[in-house]
Amino acid sequence: MPVQSLQNTDVIVPQHAPHPLLPFLQSQSQTTLTRLYQRPSSCLSIFRLLGPIERQLIMNLLWLESALSAATMSAWVLPEGKNAYDSALTVMTGLHIAQNSAVKLALNPTFKSSLRQAITGGGNTGSFGVPTDKDGKRQSANIENLDAYALERWETILHYMVSSGQGQNPTKPSQGVLYLLQRSGLMNNAHGAALQITSSGFQFLLHSPHDQLWNLLLQYLHMAEERQMDLVEVLSFLFMLSTMDLGREYSTEPLSETQKAMLEDLRDYGLVWQRKTSSKRFSPTRLATTLTSSSHSTGGSRTADGTGAVTLSSGAAQQGFIVLETNYRIYAYTDNPLQTAVLNLFITMKYRFPNLVVGMLTRESVRKALGNGISADQIISYLTTHAHPQMRKNVSIYSIILTSQFRYLYKDFASQADYEYVLAYAKQLDVVLWENAAKRCFFGTLEGHANVRGFIERRTGSV
């Protein structure tokens, strides 16, 4: 019964974080979105991206032949769910999925027709792709091979991000990928030097592969107009891929010219596989088929991350593989070159064994990371996220070990006036972590140390 369903939704559903694609879609014109909604696969994919309350409202309106009284719909909502209901309607009207007035509430007719078709299976638009018959002469790629291909392509991109400009010679992705990494602000080549990871790039590494992929795809969508690509065709192809069956081959013949041109880019990202570039067939990888899925299974070692999702990475990385001792020696139980390369950004490597990397977290290695735009908070976040399960049993001790390496203690001031003068300057920079006026000492952040030290030296030299 609709009344009971909607009331339950208001009470038990937690706040839903919006998918990063939704704000981009909301920025598009009604004409663009109406064209997009002509494709059933696009409507189904967007429906998947919405929050639970938006999906509930759509299902309540989908099979109605006429608009519903806004007062009737509001009467179904419990008082404590009013804000969530209003927010859901705002999202739906922003996407031009709902037509909401003070009197009536209805779905966009184009969206409603296409979503009905997606659910019931009617029509013959090829919106979900056109599967090909099996080729008796050639064996198609199986799911295991597709997973390995996607993992190799994606980790090539990530490994280049963390290794370029670090005295290593990583495999270089395509020029299109490199351009996208620069446009996204994940890498830069300051002063004409080799591309290096930025602070945003390191933050990017802390995200799940699903979020990483959408980060790049959003930049790809922003670039579509510059490349004279039809945005609706680009979006619809991504949505089409997300509804395809993993392990199946599809024909390139029904694709538009824009979508055929996209195949090269999507191969570089590991979203599609083709036997050769001129092939008339392609297979989506798990990266593509889970683009709009609530369970982001992307191959590799399939280890649950606690949210029901499965991520593309080594099992050790997801379980936690880093042990940090009180002397700042780090033991990383991993044989993953990517994880080793990430650690090399902020620790001094000592030994490497087949399944173990040993290094030291030193002030010099941290300063080098800070100089490359990686913040202390990001390093702490990375080490905490990937801490070994045994370290997680002593979270407070682990946090103390980490934070103590990323702060400076200022003490032994000649006078109270000197202490207060330096402290005031440090506060202006917002780098004070703790202070004790009675003992004339305070802790400052590692990032702010150079400025505070310079201030003290200038003051000392002028006396």
C-alpha cells in the first residue's frame, strides 16, 4: 500500500549522500535531459543513482495515468519525514523527472514512458545494447579475463600517478588519459618538469575505485563539448554500458559516431574490451557494468569493504596491511606494486621482500611529501585507512604515534612576552594544535613549521 510504504521510508531511511553525477545532470537544460530520457537504459540508470526516497516517490507515481494531488502525496508523509520528502522533490524537479506545482505532482511523461519500458521490457530501441551471436572462430573474453584486463588498465593509471616524477619509469597511459589527469587537477607538471601527483591526486587515491572512476568521468563529461561530442550520446552510452551483462559481447553497429569514438577512450580506462581496435564487437568490463550499481563490484580480489561493495584492489589493501611501530618504522604486508609506490611518496624505503615492505616515516620523507602537495592529514588518513587489523585494536595509541610525527613542539622561550608573540603569529597561520601558557610551550603543525621557524629566526636576529 503506497501510504504505508512511504511512511516507512520517511522513518527508517538514513540521509543519502547524493551521487556525484546528479549535480552535473541538474546543471543541464530541460531539453538536454528530455532527449536523454528518451532512452530507457538512461532512465533506469538514473533511477538507480537516486536516493531511496526519490525512488519510492517515482514508484508511487510511475503507474498513475494522471497527476496526483500534491496535498494527497503530502498527507502520506509523517511530520518527521517532511524535510527528507521536500529534499527528494527538489532533487526530482531539478532533474526534470517530476513536474511539481502547488496543486499537482506528476512524472515527466518522457521519463515515465521510458522507465516503464525499461521495467516491462517493451519496445525495440536497442537502448540496452545489441548482443552479438557467438563467434565460432574466436573465443570471446570470459569474466575472469575481463576482470584482469580492467584491473591492469586501471592500476596502470594509478601506478603512473604515484610513480611519475619520483625517479621511476612507470608504464605511461595514453595521451588522452594523461590530459584528463591534468585537467582534473590530479597531476601537474610545474616548471615543465615531469608530471607529478598533486594533493588532490593523493586524496583521489584514498577513494574507492568506483568513486575514482566517476571523478574522471565527470571531467570527461565536462570536456565533451570542447571535443564537439554530443553530451546526450556520451551520457547515454555510459548508462547503456551500466545496464549490460558482464561477459557478453555487443555490436558496435547501432552506436552513434560519438559513441564509436568513445570506445577508444573507454578502452584506455578499462571500461570496455575489444579484440582489436577495428573489431565490430566489444565487451563491457565490471568497471562499466557497475557504474550505476549500488554494489560497486569491480574485479580484482573481491573483498567486501563493509558497505556491501566490492572494490578493485588487492585483498591486503582492503583488509588493512600497514603496521606502524612507536619508532615510526613501517611494515607493509603487501606485494602490490601500486601500494608500494603510494608508500614511497611519504616514507623512506629500507627493505623489500616478496610480501613485505619495510620503511621509516621520517621528518625528511614527510617534508618531501609536503613539498609535493601531499598534506599531513592525507598521510595520516591513508595510514589509518589501511592499518592492519591488529593496529585497529589500539586506535588511540595508533593515533598518538601518527600525530606526534606530524607536529612540532615549541618551548624554552626566554620570556613570557616572546612566547605570546610567537604563539600569536602561529595562531594567525592557524597552525596551533595545543598550547600551555603555564609551561610556555605549544604544538604546531608540520606544514606551518617553516613559517614559524622563520619568524622566530627573524625575531632573534633583530634583537
